[in-house]
Amino acid sequence: MKKPDILSTFHDEEHNMTYRVLAYRILSELEMIQTVKLYLAQPKMLRRKTRERNRTVTTCSLIGSELVFASGL
């Protein structure tokens, strides 16, 4: 299975966080926000008392994977 290779970047100025999202296609702003929300909803993130600050996080998304699998790559 091919790994996601398209990079989309989202910056949260309030927390000075940069989220790098790898996906199978270019993501819209709404799709990037949804992926970041999924990242922040992970149990390890919910256990934190405060949100992360001043970091760059890279996460992967399956958005667009149906295009890759349909083409047989």
C-alpha cells in the first residue's frame, strides 16, 4: 500500500502550533481542520491538562485513499 505523500499545512496562531497533514490528495481547509480535531481527540491528547504549544506535529490522513485503491496503485 502506498503511503500518503501530499503535504498540507495548518497553523494555529493561538497556540503557535503547526500541523502537517500527509494525505493522498490536497486537502481543503475544512478537511485539514477535521484531521487536526481527530489528532487532538486521541486519548493521549485528552489526558493532558493543557494543550501543546510551540511545536510542529505531523499526522497522516486517509482522505483521498479511495482514489489510490480504485486506480490499483
